[in-house]
Amino acid sequence: MKTGRLRLCLTALLAFVLASAGPGCKPKAKFDGTILLLSQTAVLAVSQESVETVLSGVQAAALSPDGRRLLFALADQIVLRDFEAGSDKTVLASSARSLGWAPDGSKFFIVSGCDSNRLLVGDLAGKTAEVFRGRKAKLPEAGETAEAVEATCSEIGGCLFLDTNLLLFSAFESARTLPSPEERLVANRGYIVRLDADPLEFSSVDFPPGERWSFQDLSSEAGLVLVSVDKNPGSAEAFRSSVYAPKAFREWGELAFGAEVVPNVARWLSWSWDYDGEAALVFTPLSRRLFGLVYEVTEAGTKGDFLLYDPASGDGSLGPPIEPGRLVNRPVFSPDERFAAVLHDDGGETEKIVILDLAAKKATTAWKVEAAPDVRMDVRRDRLLGWLD
């Protein structure tokens, strides 16, 4: 993204702020630009000078790749905000669990709340179309009746645009009317959808028994897709995960995993091995390197470090060690890619933004907020959204 475009987006963004002083302390670490994040149902703009509240009551959000638009979900509607035009457009009357964008910013996906459990695709005109409808079931524990148990959504995840008109995702599917109480509702099948076909064209592949594939990231420049293969995803004890970076594919027959790209990758919801959350590895936007969290089990316990790795050359280096606590969802990078920012959760009581100098391998706290009384941070919802110049 060009600096001029980013500054224009930032100016338009700040025109929408609701208050001049938002939650959390004023940043103490020096950093350029503005970091946009979702914390405690508020979208905040954190800069060196201030913390501004942009939106409140938000359940999910995703910033477009060019920083011009924000897709966000309230309790009962999903809205597309155009910062430059100064307009909001409701695109769906629904809640949402997950939102994301195509690389060129022309389309977005929505994974709706459990009340409808759907995957939809939308465009900038606000038109949406249903792509997939997931399953729901009541799975009682021993001694419980189905009527006393809330409906459980089957998984729809790993959503990734391979290009503007090609969407990749994983989901649970079963031939039975309802799964048995012993059957977890984790994704067991992968789908490729051609969005420019009328009707939509689907191709699918069944995952091997006991496996879930999650399609995490795409480097268009390097022509690589990041795929996490989780074994025994429903079990904290037996769970294992491996991450691969195969060449980008358009048909299932073209997918060739090859060797594991980086061993011992942690999860974003925890700096140690944890079957919740997604594998903690993403492509950096400019250099095509991989950035993430890796761990090592020693006699003294589990040690975690940040990692920068070049899949083309095989060169890698460890960054600063990770503080105890949880790293929440994905990082964001400064426009020049010198810095990465991560959202750190301290046991559900506080959240803070940690700025990592990738060259100097130093970490500095930039912003911190405490949870309201008797309220814990929601690490499945809260996340960094983008870093604007």
C-alpha cells in the first residue's frame, strides 16, 4: 500500500471517532501511525498521541487490505463502513463469528452466528450470497437431556480467498441427520468454490479420519498457501498440528503438502501448545517471510519465541522471547514491515499491544487496558485489525 493512500484512510478513519479519549492508557512506546484493534466490543484507534473510540458494540470486524473500509458485526447486523465516502451500509441482518477479505478488497466473506450458521460472500455494493449452510445439533453430556443443552454449531472455518473469485474453506458435513454425542462437529471436509460461476461451482475433498485442515494465509507474490493440518482436533491430550506451505492451487488434485515448513508452531490463543485457536504463523505482507510463534519443551518448562522464516531460502531467526500469557489472534505489521504488533492477554484481566522491532529483536508495550469489574477479556473476539501510516 502506498503511504499517501494510508494517510488518506487514516484521516477519514479519525473523522468517525466517537470520543476523544478512549479506554486504556495513553501509549508510552514510540511508534508511527495508528493501530486499529477490537477490544471489549469497541474498535479503537491507538496512536502515539491518543486512544480514540471508533465504534462500540462490535462483535467481529475486519479491515480491508487497502485500509479504506471496515466490515463489522453488531449483535443483529453486519455493516460495511467506507471511511473515505463517510458512509455505512448494512449488508446483512445477522450476527457474525468471523469476517474476512479477498486480497484485492473487492469481496468479503461472513461466517454468521450460530443462530443461522452460514457462510456468505459479499461485494462492495453490499450484495451478499449464501455459499454454505452449516449443521447444528444438541449434544448432551452424560445424564443431560438434549432439551437442556444449547445447540452446537458445526465448524465453518479456514476461509481463504485464493483470488477474487475462488474461495477455500473447511466445514463439518455428515450424511446422518444429526451427529451422535460422541462425534465432534469439527471440520471434516474442504471446499473450493468458484464464485464467478452461475450457479456456484463446488469441489470438495474429505479429510483423512481424525484430521482437520485449516487454510490460514496466502502469499500471492510467492504463490504459496499456508495450511495447518491438525490431528485429533477434538482432544486436548491427543492433539497434534503441522504447518505446510504448498504452492497455490485451484483444484484439489494440485495440492501437494511437501515437507512441514516450520516445526513446533504454537497457537495464537496461547503461547504454548494448545488445540484452541489457529496455528500461529502468517506471511509478512512485503517480504514473503513467515512470522509466528514457536515453542521448545525443556526441563525448565515450555519456552516460546517469535520466529521470522524465509520459506524460499530456509533462513530463519528467533526474535525476543514471549512473556507468560496469551497472544491473541493474528499480528499486524507496520507499512514498512520493520515492526510487528501483537495483542497480549494476561489471564483475561488485561490486554496490551506489544510492538516488536523485527531487526533489533526488542519488544515494547505500547498500550494496555484492564477489563471491567467481573468481566474477562474475550480472546476469541478481540484482535488487531490493521496498522495505518
